[in-house]
Amino acid sequence: MKPIELLQPASGALDLEILGLSKHFGDVAALDDVSLHIPAGSFHALLGENGAGKSTLVKCLVGYYTADKGTVLVDQREVEIPTPREASKLGIGMVYQHFTLVPSMTVAENLVIARGALPALLNWREERARLAAFMETLPFKLPLDKPAGGLAAGEKQKVEIIKQLYLQRRLLILDEPTSVLTLDEADEALGLIKQLARNQQLSVLIITHKFREVSAYADAVTVLRRGRYAGHGKVAELTVDQMAEMMVGSAVARDAAPRANRPAIPEGAARLRIQQLTALGDHGLPVLKNIDLSVYPGEILGIAGVSGNGQKALIEVLIGQREKSGGKVQVHGKDYSGRRAELALCKVNSLPEEPLRNACVGNLSVADNLALRNYDQPPLARSGWINWRALRAQAKTYVENFRIKTDGIDAKIQTLSGGNVQRAVLARELSHPVDLLIVANPVFGLDFNAVAETHSRLLAARAQGTAILLVSEDLDELLELSDRIVVMSEGEIVFEVDAAHADIRELGRHMAGSHALAEATA
Amino acid sequence: MLTKRLDRWLPLMESVGIPIAALLLAMLIFAIFVAIIGQSPATVFYLLYQGGFGSAFAWQNSLLRAAPLILTGLAVAIPAQAGMVIIGGEGALALGALAGAVAGVALSGLPPHGVQAGILFAGMLGGGVWIGLSGWLRHYRGVNETISSLLLSYIGIALLNHFVEGPLKDPASLNKPSTRPIGDVNMIGNLPGMEVHYGLLFGALFALVTWIALRFTTIGFSLRIVGGNPRAAQMAGLRVGWWVVGAAAMGGAAAGMAGAIEVAAVQGAANASVLAGYGYAGILVAFIARQNPLAVIPVAILLGGINAAGGILQRRLDMPDATVLVLQGIAFVVIIASETLSGRLRVWRSTPAPVKPAIPATGASV
């Protein structure tokens, strides 16, 4: 909670300029020399793939991170933002993807407590008068006495925005504010903000994956890629096509691994066949709509798409973390549901994203985690009895072969660094022959060397005839590794292309969704 | 090299050292409490020892109480392997006693060993279904298993009282409502040469088998994966729901067996006397034992001894026999508080373990 001087007069939208901002986490540059300018009262969009550095940038602005280098200017004056308190004093506020309202309290109570540093005894008459006066200035009414928990998602997000206004913010940062809203709700919330910006009450910086919102609401756009500035322009002067291209990058890096040297894909039956697959998301809405896919032995099938278009759900269904609601998944021509016996029989392995969350047991040892796939198979176990000596021997071999840096094989795996957790998972999943490998964003958060190593191991597995399904939000990675690329958008496969002949612009256009396609053909 | 070897033994030293230190601290606090009510702590501790372990008679008394405590301790320790905190052992014990008594009467006429086996099995089934329900609620309905097991425990106790005082009441049991007796021939007898019934052996065997299964078989390994990270368990192809319900049911079965043994070896029928608080004391046993099924055995004997000494404190010092409950309560609080210490006593470590998040926090939503 940040105390706010309510008596200080609001001074309307502020002018923000960022010069050469950089932020490193260990060896990974999350943000590298990024500059942008938001004039007072403008609506500025920040675009980029996952891991492009958008969140790092705004977290530096609201004081959660301190930048390593660079300058932030507010109204042409240099400022320091070491903590959220300073951000708050400057009038910089943030609206998150998820709601921060207290569900059991009324809207009015939520607005009042947001001020922080409240007196021990609240004078509700005075607070109400102040709220009423404030509401007069708004273009619409809020149900002040309704519990926040009873509001629809769109209303809640509006209250979040109103809360920021009540706190007299002058710059509003929105982090994917519409990801839990329907189309109409999104328009309502963004429409309100747009109006406030136009009235010079606010400047706006919005992170979004949705080109529709950028085209409809933003004045200008800055694009980040892999932590670097990748482009900038007035929305009026840019096509969605051009924005998509800035976001996914040019096809410069793609000849890093010469495709010609790779073994050809042998003829054969599909190893993984997905037919009419559907699944529901966490909120009960369909996230996968009639997916049809096949992956052949010795092939890497890349799945491209902007974050949040169903790729994550697809991976979850394939590795058993989400129930499918319809359709068929077959491996080696037989129905497949991801049970342990099938995994071993069909030799299906996976490298899910966020390995510590999805593929490891943090409080178990490195040795135990390395045995997660085969602890119940010989030589690690015979008729149910575990051979601890064999299990430890396997762990030692893996640690040596994959150069996993660990404080011994008995150390808990959660004490390892991210790159080494990933190496441990690679060791476990790729040390034995694999028929089918399910991979999602395998190099996310890794440094350069670890990325190169992971990629070469995937290509080596491909050369040995493994069928690989690779989901990545990094188009360069897909172009470098894949043999075929399909694009997912809004839970559907919307495009398929041979990777050798893929046109990055065309991919970007399909990733941007039907809206962009309609515009392109218009 | 010495430090390396120390590192290897550190987890063991930690898991033994912390509970012992916590128990010593609890005894110190208890000593202060005793001094405040005007008794000599030294005398009280001496009598505690005398009453628990000072004579063959005291030992038998302690072991008699340890038998159900081992099983109710397992009722907490087994589900804990799958990441659950179950505290409904008392209710599972009540239903185990009820089911055991019903089976004992229904099977009378069979050879005594058959009847006894039937009683134990029915008790395990009764308790297993009850706590298994808690596991089911947790996995399939998202209900907190600690709360649901406690509430189910109250229902289980109420069911026992209802049936004992109502539909299943033996008309001959006047001042102490009970079910019909299972009959003297069907009672579980004493271990050879001791005044302690076979229940102690059954409890110890249950603990030993559980420990072996957890330590040396794939069952234990699977359970640790499920308990440690359900998402990773799903990825590894394990049926998380099956394991969660199974672990809860096995815990419940242990407590239910304790109830059945109380019926078949002590009371001869199900009645309110089986509800002596063993289910709750089992929580303390499991926590002191750090959820290790093998350690549950000595801890249960220790607590059985402390329980047994309640009477001697009352007779010799005229202290209320609830005094030992005060000691147990203090021990429980200190033990729970000491749990937070595990993993932090690495002063001897050769190299500090790097603790880094796997992925920079930025990753989540950029």
C-alpha cells in the first residue's frame, strides 16, 4: 500500500521519456538499451513476444526492479524510481492482468483502502463525500455499494482503472489488461482509458498481444524483441503487417544451422496424430478448437503463435496436465492418454516450459529428479524394488555428460540455477532413445551457450529419428529448427508451411489473427 | 573431505536433532509451568520417568498406549507423503471401532482367528473410506483436506455415539452403552510373556511395512513425486488423484485398525471408551517423527509413556492427570514451530547452495 497525498492537486497527464534502459538477470539481458517517449496524453502500446522484455521495462518504471543503466525522465526532469513508493509519488500506476480488488469488500471500500496509510478511524461520511465528488468527474456510474466479488470481469477491470484515477495517477501502465475480458468488455475498458487520455488526464502505456487493440486505441507503438528496441512508429502510419514483422523479426538469423546438412525425413507413418482435439481453459472457455496435427519420425514440427492462443493448453493436454474435452490423440497409431505405462512403451518424453514448475519436484534431490522417467524400470527398479545404487549411478553419469552444475547429486534440484535445471531435464529426457518429444519454449530464460546446446541436442534427437513437436514463441527459433511450421491463433491451426519456404511476414500476419488478415486483404 | 561427509549426514542429523531439541525446549517450558503451580520440576520429571518407563509394569502400561498411537501416527504420516496434512484420525478410529465391532458380531461362529482378521479388516475399511473421502474431496473438489478430515472426524465420532447408544446398543450394557460384545474367545490376546496385546505388534508391523514401501519401492517414489509437485507427477504419467486418495485411505486404514484393535483387544465391544484421544495424539506423534513411519514407533512409545505417567502424577503429587496433556500441548506447539528450521541449519556446509529462481521473474508475463 502506498500512501497518497490526496490534497495535492492533480496535474493531468505526464510526459515520460526513457533513455537507454538496461537490466540484466545474471548473464541474461532482459532489457538492453531501450528508449521510448510517451508525450503527455498519448496512448502508447508496447508490443513484443514473450520474453521480449516488456514486463521488465514496466517493472523498472513502477519500482519493482531497478535498471542497471539508463535514465527515466518525467516531464523532462530526471527521476529515480528505486521503489514502488516513488513511482506512486510520481503518479505512475499499474493495472495488472489479474484483479487486485478485495472480493468481499464493496467497490467504495476497495477504492478507499487503495489509498493506503489510512487513519485508525475512518470518517465514512467524509470519504463518501470525497468519492461522490470524484465520481461526478467520471463519464459513467459505478455500483459503489456492490461487493467487488459480485462484479463481472469487465466491471472489475473498470474499477481497477478507476482506482488508479482515484489515486490521481498521471501515467497508467496496463499489463495485458484485457486477457480475461470478452471483446465488448475490453472495448468498454479501453474506451474509457482512451477518452481519459484524450482529455489530457492520463498518459497510457499498454502491454498487449492483441493487434486489434493496438490499431483501435493506441497512438504510437514501440516494439521490443529479445530485450532490444525493435521498432517504433505512429499507429496511423503502420499496417498490422509491419507491426507483426517488427515483432517477430527479419529472417536474418535463420541460416545459422544449414538445413541442407540435415538428414532427410524418412517416409513413414505419423508418429503423433492429433484429430479434432478440443480442450477447455481454466475459465471454462474453449482454448483448443478442433486441432488436427501430425508429426512424423525424424521431423520437427514447429508451432508458432502469439502467446495465449492455445499453444500452452495443447502442450498441457499432450503431457497429461489438462484433460481434453474431445477428439483423439494417437501415438504409433494407438490411442494415447499419457499414462505411465504408455509413456514408457511409446517412448514419449517432454521438455515443458518452466521446468521447475512442470517437470521437476523441487524439494527432491537431483538424483531423484533425474530418475523421474525410469525409476520404475530396470535397471533402476526390479519388480517394484528400487536399486538406489543404480539410480545414483545414473544421476552421476547424467551430471557428468550434461555438465550439470550442482552441489552433489543429493542437493535439492530447486537449489540449482535455471540453466542447470534445464540441463538436468534435458539429460533425463534425451539420454535414452525417444520416439516422440514434446517441447515448449525450451530456451526461455537461458543464456546464449545454454540455448545453443539445447538446440543442438534437439537437432541430434531429430537426426536419430525422434518426432519432435516444438512450441515456441520465438519465430527465429522455429525457423532455425523446424521442418514444418503451423500457426496457432485463437485455439485453431490457421496456417501450415514448409519451413524452408516460410515467409516470415506471412507467418506474422497469420499469428496476428483474423483481424490482421482481413485488413491485409481489404 | 570431512565436510563432504558431514554434508551427506546433515539431513539425518537435522531430522533427528531438530525434534529432539524441540522436545527439550518443550520440557523446559513445561518445567517452568510446573514450578509456577508450585511443584518441583525435578520430582515431576522423575515421576514421569517412573510412571512411563520406571518398571516392568510401567513399560507395559506405556506399550499398551503406544499400540494405537503408532497407528494413529501413521494416519498422519502416510498422507503426509503425498503432501497432505490429515488430522481426522480420531474419527477414523471411531469408525474403525464401530466397523470392527459390527464385523466381530456378524462373524461370530467362525474360528477366532478368522473373526479377528475380519474385525481388523473391517476396521481398516471403515477408517480408510472415511479419510479416503478427505483425499477425494481434496483432489476432485478442491476442499482443504485438513479441514475436511477434521470435520469428517466429528461426523465419525457422532456416528459411533449414535449407533452405540441407538440402533446397535446391546440392551445388556446399562451404565456404559456398548455394542454387543464380540465374545471372549474372539478377543485378541497378549504377546507371549507380556501383559501387552498383539495390537502393538500389528501397529509396529504396519509401520515397518509402510517404511519399507516408502523407502525401497517405487510406491514411495511415486508418492513423493505426487506430494512434491502434482504437475510434474502428471507429466510423469502418474494418476495424481489415485495416489492422493490412496494415500489418504491408507492413513485412514491405519487409524481404523487402531479402533478395531481397541475393540478386539481391550473393550470387547465398541463404546465411547475407545475415544481416548489417540487420534489427536497421533498428530503429535507424526510431527515429532517428522512423518517418518519408522520413527513413529519410538515416538509413540515415548508419548505412550508420558500418557501412562498421568496417573502417577495424580496419585503422588495430587496434580490433575491433564498435566501430561499440557506437556503434550507445549511439545506440539514447539515441534510445529521448529518445522520452519529444517534446511536452515547448514552452518557446516562446504559451499553455500545457490538459491535462484529457475526463470527470472520477468518471464511470467512478458
